[in-house]
Amino acid sequence: PEIPRPPVEEAAKDLLGKEGVALTTLRPSGRAEFGEEVLDVVADGEFIAPGARIKVIRVGGNRVVVTRA
């Protein structure tokens, strides 16, 4: 049987303030890694290159908004 997972918004709220690494170019959306978790994220109005350190500044709905750390 499949293990139930919390909704994205609930799980993402735990990420608020956490730092991670951009895995793809964020222009503005892309993918980022936070520990062992990989998520779709949106950059807060700036281009962020892969490998850049990022920080979660806002979570709303299923959007995880990041900026450079």
C-alpha cells in the first residue's frame, strides 16, 4: 500500500528559512535541493544559476519562493 504524504503546502512550510542549492537555472522557476529533498521552486524576481545557494523566503499554496542565500 502507498504511504500517504502530506500536501505539498504542509510539507513546504517546514522549509521556510531553510537553505539549499539550485539544481537548475531558476528563471524564475526550476528545481532545488534542500538536504535530500528536491522541490520545484520559484525565484523571487531574479535569475539564479545552477549551484547557487538559495534560501526559502515564502511558501504559498504549492509555490516555494526562494532568493539567493
